[in-house]
Amino acid sequence: MDTTPEYASTDTGMMSAGATIADVLSLIAASMIIDQTHNWTLPFLVAIGVLVVGVLLALLTRPEQGLQPRSIVVALTGVPQ
């Protein structure tokens, strides 16, 4: 974990949990889309869109700044600590 070595285990656990939840939800969402539209292309287009957003968000990371918990809280809530 390059960005925050002191939080590597927490980061790994959160990524694994997020990936598992996304796997389950993506199967459900894809099957519902296919059942409703009878179109196998649409779920792939949605997946491509999600991947593009992920790439753009990854480009915004700044590993040299490290983890700044207060700035994360302000970014999520808009309330300064």
C-alpha cells in the first residue's frame, strides 16, 4: 500500500469488502437489466462507465500527501472539524 503504509491492513480490508459487495450487487443489477431489456450489451456499457469513473478518481489521488483524516471528513460532510 503505497499511499498509507500505517493503514495498509485497514485499507486492504475495506477494498476486499467493497469488492465483494460490488460483485454481489453487479450480478443482481446485470440480471435485472437483461431481464427487463433483453439486451446483453447494456450491462457491459454500465460496467465500462463505472470503470472509467474509477480510473478518473484514481488519477485524482495524491499518494505523496498521505492520509489526512480531517480533510476527508470535511470533504464528505462539508463541516470543518
